[in-house]
Amino acid sequence: MNVFVTGGAGYIGSVCVEELLNAGHDVTVYDNLTEGHRSAVDTRAVFIHARLGDKDNINEAVRDAKPDAIIHFAANALVGESMTDPAKYFRNNVCNGLKLLEAARAADVKKLVFSSTCATYGPPDKIPMTEDLPQRPINPYGESKLMFEKILNWYHQIFGLEFVAFRYFNAAGASEQFGEHHRIETHLIPNVLKVALGQATHCDIYGTDYPTPDGTCIRDYIHIIDLAQAHIAAIQPGKQGFYNLGNGDGYSVRQVIETCEKVTGTKIKTVEKPRRPGDPPRLIAAADKANRELGWKPQYPKLDQIVGTAWEWHRKHPTGYPD
């Protein structure tokens, strides 16, 4: 298939592009490089450096690419920032997403796969979390993703757009070629690995008094390659709807740190800090629907596999991407 990928220079996008190309698809990457990196774009892909907010650019790019499907990763994704600058999140994640949808409609593209988030649920009513749980986001980031999910649903009903919206849990790990390098790093695993690399003196633990076995938050981690494989399954005609992507298993902050110590052979110094507002004690996915309807099953479900691939990439790229 011919696939158009927005945000394909970012962490998740770069690995998805790589896996699409390995599977024999043709790929066009559209990215403004504010969050992504030029050297994170697979050399086999066509690259367009442009802003999603530029209506003329996106219309022309989609028209010229003539894609069979669009995978939409481009978004702002920092929860804390969304609480201080909500306009940025609604403008980029919703308004610019609408420009992409209109470009797709103008070019008669019938399929779109959307990178959503478990943040659309807010604090869950039950664990593991199923797709039919109430969606009550507690920050503008989650709200912006939920708004776009609703827009997709209306475009499906009115225009017949076939879409898949994936609600990610915690993406982690790396492929041999591409890994995680955010200009502002908020994710636990790369921040712990910075200590092992000698780039940080310690990692912070936010909250040690949660109702969990060791008092720290529990999260569901999913390998980046498994995430990419779900998108490859989703672009096939006939796949439609909302799906969680996770392993259905959870690890606490302390367990992640202990695994990083084991994989790197380094003692990780920690500093305990108060809870962050809005952090639920547990977030664990029920991904049975994706398994059942998309034929998707994680190939790297174990935390040591996820951390191991991340560590290999960070050791080879200690300062991340050069650009």
C-alpha cells in the first residue's frame, strides 16, 4: 500500500515508518521537525518538511502522494504543558487534525489510523481498562485527543471514512535503528537510562504512597515495534473502530528502575518526591479487542525485553539524534 504518515520523524512515527517499509509498503513522511528529527526518518521514505497547520501544503502533499491510507501521529503530547498552554493543544491536535481530514477527503482517501491515548479515559472505573469505559479526560491533552476521536466518528458516519483510533498506553523500547529522543523527556525509562549513561545524577519517583504493592504507580508498557505492527494491521481495508494498545500487564515505577539496574548493570540513584496531580495509581490495558479483531499480539511483552532494546539504542546513541 501507499501510506502517508504525519509525524513520521517522531519516536513512534519513525519506528512505524521503518516497519511499514520492511513490510513492503511505500511511505511518505510529513513532519515539521519541531518534535521529530530528520535523521529519524528512514532513508527509504519520501520526506516532506512542512507544517500540518498550512492548509495549502497539506492539501497538495496528500493530493500528490495519492495514499491508500493515512497514519496520523503528529501531535503535541506533554500533559503538563497542556495544563499551562491548552490553546496549543486544541490548535494542533484538533484544528490541524481537521485540516488533515479535509485534505484526505479532497484526495478521496478512505482510510485513516489515528494515534490516540489512554489519557482520553481519565482515572479508570476498573482495571484492566476496556474500550467501553467512560471517557473523562482530566487534562487538555487527553481532551484534545478525545475531541478528534469524536470528529473521526462523525466523518465515518457522514462521509464513510474508515478509521482506526489506537489508545496507547506507555510506548517504550527501540528498534535497532530508531529510538526515543525527546527534546523534553518526560518518560520514565529514558530518564532512568540517563542515570546509567552518566548523564543524570538520579531519577525522580513521584509518589510512594499509592495503594499498590510498593507504593509507586503501576503502568502498562508496550514495545514500540509491537505498537508499529498494530498500525500495519489497521491500514488493511475493513478495520474500523477504537482499540487499546497495551500488554495487559503492569509494572510499578520501582520495578522499572530495578529492571533498568539489571539490564544496565548500574545502580540507579532515586529521589522520592510528592505525587504529581492527576496520576492514577494503576493504568493497565485490556487489549483483547485488538487481538480478536486485528489479529494483533505483542511479540515483546516482557519489561526486560523492552528495557533491553531501549538500552542498546541509547548506548549506541548516547546523545540521541544529531538534529
